Amino acid sequence: MSIHEVEINALQGGSADLRQYRGKAVLVVNVASKCGLTPQYAGLERLHERYAARGFTVLGVPCNQFMGQEPRTSEEIAEFCSATYGVTFPMTEKAEVNGGGRHALYDGLVPTPDAGGHTGDIRWNFEKFLVAPDGTVAARFAPQTEPDAAEVVAAIESNLPA
């Protein structure tokens, strides 16, 4: 599955145009602003800043499916992320990651197992998928795995474009 062919809108409207990520490593993360894991935004932004010049980006996907922890509008999400965590990485529109309304982006991501063998439904906010430059899923990380964890950084570094 290549995420590059999936259509999804940007947080602030218009197409997110995932084709722009061909040849780049992308960490796709379902995010929420009222979750105990929300401080991970800071670590995600540090990763984005650290590796952006080397062909990497974080792609945030706001989701309100876990105890209603992302009730904000697109404008409120953008303001919260910028003002609270200095987020500069791109974000998509709110999307469902589980169930019958699961977005096509997540249809292609969830079959990938994490290190513990979990596949299928997203367990909580801040589950992470590393997409290789060719658009295939290279790794999956549990929500509680911090963005700067050694295994995340190692996976990113091994998937940066040559």
C-alpha cells in the first residue's frame, strides 16, 4: 500500500496531497489535544525539526474516536498545536481511524504489526506508523511509545532517503 495515492484533506482545507511525500519518510500519527499523551506533540515537533532537511516529516491526523479527546474544530486544533507546542508539521483533517468510517489512509496502515505483533484497530491516540519513501509501511509503534524513543529514532534514520 502506498499512502501517496490516498486522498485526504489538509487541516485547514484543500487537499493534503500525499503525493508530495514520495521519496520521503513520514511518521503518521493520530493525534488529539485533550489526551494524557498530548504532550507527545512536543516530541513529534522535535523529530520533525531534526530530520526535515533529510527528507522526513511528521503527519498528524486528528481523531475524536477515543473518549472524545479531539472535540475542537480545525481552526481550534491548528491554534492549539501552534500556540501550545509550536507545531509546524503538516496535519490533515479530522479522520476516523477505526470502525466502518475508517479513513482509507488507515485501511492501509493498520495491517502492519508493531514490535509486539499487534495489528488491526488503533488502540489509542498517538499510535505511530513510519512510512518509507516508497510509500510502504516500515514500522508501527504503540501510543505510549514516546516519539524520541530509541526504536522510533532508529527506524526513522534507517528509512531516510539516501
